[in-house]
Amino acid sequence: DQQVKQNSPSLSVQEGRISILNCDYTNSMFDYFLWYKKYPAEGPTFLISISSIKDKNEDGRFTVFLNKSAKHLSLHIVPSQPGDSAVYFCAASYTGGFKTIFGAGTRLFVKA
Amino acid sequence: NAGVMQNPRHLVRRRGQEARLRCSPMKGHSHVYWYRQLPEEGLKFMVYLQKENIIDESGMPKERFSAEFPKEGPSILRIQQVVRGDSAAYFCASSRGRQDNEQFFGPGTRLTVL
């Protein structure tokens, strides 16, 4: 039962353009969402998060949008840089729960 | 400012042997989580521990797998009688507080079962 879904296994974007990575979830109890970035042979690193009381959170070039009614969130990277090329994992958890549930990841390629 | 440390980074075992994976959390972190990543898949939660306590092990197979986080020393994920299907990358993460806090991940241990 995949509670967090990232339906695009990969995405290719030109340097300087916007990258939009999408994530859908099914469990309405989730109230905290995170994005992690992972380079090969390294562990995931935290990128940005959003609480369900917000619909947008911005940190530099990274913005996460949350649409609770659609159970959908997205990560926007503007402008995209070649160093952003990595696998991005969407994750979700809920207050009182112990697990963070990860999506399968989207591999982003930013072309110079 | 050491991050989460995992060792070994690579581990090769033959079928039937035991695998022991170690994780030292970040300084000041008392919550440890283990995840498994199979090839071309996402991270699957296995177990959540606090010092000397297993809080949630619902993601861990009932047989052959065990985890501990003793009062002193690293957290250990132990896999007995390994099978080829256990080949995966095993990541440890730590946090200062409960699951809704940011987790810091280690570099992972890649287990290969021959």
C-alpha cells in the first residue's frame, strides 16, 4: 500500500528553468511533509518541509506547495542548476505517529 | 561536527551468514531510525528506536531481523541467516525528537549477499 506516491521516476530540465517535482499521498492523517535530496552513494539530506497548517514554504530557490484537498504537494526549484541533479524523495508523517513514509523518488537531471 | 556515521559502508556476506550494521547517531540525538532501500525503490521504514527501547518495529520482518540501541554504543541492525533478497542499502537516520522533526541520514551500508 503506497501511501506516498511519486509518479514520475525521472525529470529532465534545462539549466535556469524551473523544476517541478510532484508527490501525492493517500493518508489524510499526514500533517507534516518533507523533501529529501539524495546523491549516489550518499544518504538523503533534508531539503525543505511543510506543515499541514500551511500551503507554501519557501527557502531560497526551493518552494514547497501543499494542496490538502487534492492530497498533493510539489517542490519547485527556480532556477535549476546542474548541481541539483539528484534523486528527490517526498516523505510524510503525522503527529503521534512514529514512521516517516517515503515515496519512490524522482531522478532530476538538470542539463547545462 | 560529525554527522550520522554508519559502518561498514559495504558488507558482503554469503547466504546463511549474519550481517551486523552499525549506526552512531549525531551528537545530542537519542532517536534512531533504520530504513532499507531496494534497487530502484524508495526508502522503506524498518524500525524506530530510542535509547534502550524499540518504539516501532512494524516495518521490520518478523524473522531474522533485530535491532537494538543500547545505553552505550551504536545502534545495531542484525540480520541472521542472510538471503539474496536482503541485498540492499540500509540507511540509518537520527533526530533529536520524535518523527516530526527533521531526520539526519547516514551514508548507508550496502549489503551484498552472494
